[in-house]
Amino acid sequence: MPVVLLGASGCATVATVHPRVAADLGTASRGSALEASLARPGVVGFEQVAFARWTAGRAAFIEWDDPRTAAVPKGTEEATIFAYVIDHPRFGRYLIDGGVSRDLEPRLNPLMRRALRDLDVRIERTTGERLAGEAAPRAVFLTHLHFDHVGGVMDLVDGTPVYVGAGDAEERNLMHRLTGRPADIALEGKGPLREWAFAPDPDGVFAGVIDVFGDGSVWALSLPGHSPGSTGYLINAVAGPKLVTGDAVSIRLGWDQELPQPLPKGARAEARASVEALRRFAAAHPQVAVFLGHQPLAY
């Protein structure tokens, strides 16, 4: 969400002080193993769920100072808060990102509540409503810790494990101080954040690759840039493989026209490399459906 995309400056603070431990799931692997897994039939159930929508100026999503944006007209973008329900035949149900909780806004500080009003955030359903009467998720796999991706964790039972890319909790930004670290509110009552143990991908397909369950069905992908621990997920689903980019690419302009996000200068090179890796992978594997961070399928 735009309020968390502003650059870091003086008096910056970390994204969360929630406790952290090493992930107890997943094994570091390599891009060639990930690519080989695409040849096998998918076994995981997959559902994209839209939880809320908002409207923001394009400056919230693309970097106007970059010459590549010169031909893009000013205007607004409709954005959606998505999460994903995945059902593994052996290991059970998991969420990718947290969705939305109605309990979050009343606990936010005045700056964040005003931001939500200015963006005209419209909640269509909450995580609790979507999951009512169904199997509770065994864990949440976050793409990153920005509050529009972690907020719905509040609706899950206390102790639900939450996994995130290493370094995300330590992201320093002035906005974390100004907004009161909403990730801390969303994570209250949950166990320590479990940080994925990425290692450099020997094949260079992505910065790092983790085989989450050890059977090639779900993969965590290191995509640093939008945040230090930004993580994508490749799901070998029954209906075909799905690539969840998180906010490594948040809207179609970022994918179709390769337009950069408004990020601190120190993060731009990593962000560009992550987007290029995603685009190369999608081009090499056209059977993979791509799910962007805040808008519908790229294609």
C-alpha cells in the first residue's frame, strides 16, 4: 500500500520488533530443480481471494523520476488486497499473505486511519469470513511484512505460524515510526516470525529458492527490492503452475511496461534484478500463470 512505499530517512525504525526464529520448513534448492518440477502434475489446490480494494494515484506505484515513465499519463490505479488459499493433499491448508481483518483499523494510529480513508479502502470480505466453517490454515507464508499483506493474520488463531523472508523485519523506514509499526499489531498473539533460510541459487534463476515441503509442490523465491525479504511463491497447482509475485511487481504497468516502483535508491538495483528474474522465468515457462501483488493476472 502506498503509505509504506516511501523512502527511508532520518529517525527510521524497523518494520517490526516481533520475535524471529529460523524457519522450520523448507530446504534450500536451485532454480533447475524448480524448473524440473513444472513437468510433473500439480497436486496443490489454489485459490486467489480478493479481500479489499482501494484507489491511489499512479505515483504510489511507479517512479516518476525514471525516464521510462515519461509517456505514462497521470491518473489513478485500482488496487486489490489479495491472499491465496493453498491446500496440499498431505500437509494441509496454508495461506499466502494474510488478507484483511476488520479488527486492525481501530487499533491503528491516526495517521494510518487517515491514510485508509484517503485511499477509500473498501473491504469486501475478511480473512475470518472467508475461512469460517473451513479448515484453519496451518501457517501463513508472507510475501512481505507491509500491513496490507499481514493485516488479516489478526483473524487467525493465536499461535498460527507466520513465515517471512529474512531481513524483512529489519527493514528501516521513517514510515514505520510514523505509522506505529502496524505489523506488530497484526502479529500480536502469534508465534515468532519464521524466517526462510534462503541460500544463493547456484543456477541464478532467482536470488534464492526453497522447496517448502520437500516434494517440489510449493517453492519460496527470494525477490529482494520492494522489501529486503520480499518473497514470491511458485505453486504447482492441480490447475497448472501459479507464480505469486507479491509486490515485487504490484500492478500491470510494472509488468507490461517494466516500469519501476518508487523505492529508496539503495533498493532499486535489487528490485530491478528481481523483476527481471520473474520476467525471464515467465517467458521461459508460458504455462505458468502470473499473479501480481495488487492487480489481476498479467496475462
